[in-house]
Amino acid sequence: MALNVEVLERRSHDGQMEGPERTPRLLVTWQNSQTRKYTAVGVLESGNGSYCFRYVDGVDGLPGFSGLLGFEDLKRVYTSDHLFPIFSQRVMMAGRSERPRLLEALALGPDAEPMEILERSGGHRAGDTLEILPIPDLAGGQTEFTFLAHGVRHCDGADEILDTLEPGCVLGLRR
């Protein structure tokens, strides 16, 4: 079975198509506690020193979803000069002694921006139902980006295979 990929249009905060410079765009997904299924609920963007969050179309009919804390209006486009609290609390503070080790594990430099950290880490918090994913840029029908894999522990023999991987290994994506 083929993996279906939805390409979201690149638009700036004012609705205009983006130029060639990459604007960080992250897909915010929510996990239904009953079905355990993840569903896209919003897009977080940054650019020109500001942040923007908006819900995706159709989220108002999503069973069990009533909005994110601080983003109660499902139709509004939210903007701020600072990363919104629901997302900033998912980025380890600069003064924490564990931060250099985290950035190294995420293959990021010491000056990594919050959006880069969210993009690489998934923004996980214990007991949370949100996951943040990079929105890939397509060029000529192809893309390349870094993402985290779920559920590997449920695959027989995964630990042995993972032990053989090294940086630079080419992996395929299958459903």
C-alpha cells in the first residue's frame, strides 16, 4: 500500500505564496485518546521575527477535539512576536545543563532556534497528546528531511537493526 502525502501550500501570514527562502513551518498533530490516531490540527510558522498559528480546515468537526490551550477560536489566525507558551514550554531553556546534550542528540548546534528544536524533537511532553512535525518542502517531486519514527519497539528485530545503523545510512519509507 502506498503512503499518501498531502502537500500543504506555502503561504505567508498575509496569505501570499512564499518565496524560495525557507520559512520554518511545522504541522501540529493531536492524538485522540480513545482511538490513539494522530490527526493534523494546525500549522505553526515563523518568519520576520514573528510566529503564526492557525488550525487546518476541518478541525472543527474532529471528534473529541475542542482546541488547544490558548487557541480556543478554531477559525482565528494567531500571531505573536514570541513563541506561543504551548510551544515554548516544549523547548528546553538555554540555561539548563542538559541542553547541550539534547542539541547534540538532535544534531543541532548550540545556537539552534526554538523552531529548529521543535522540528527535530517533535515537541514531546510526558502524558501529552500533541506532536509537532516538519512540513517537507518538495522540489521536483522529491523531499529530504529529518523526522522521528514511532513504534519501533513493536517491530520484531528492530533493536538489532537499529544497532547497525550509522549516520548517513539511506533508509526507505514504507507504510
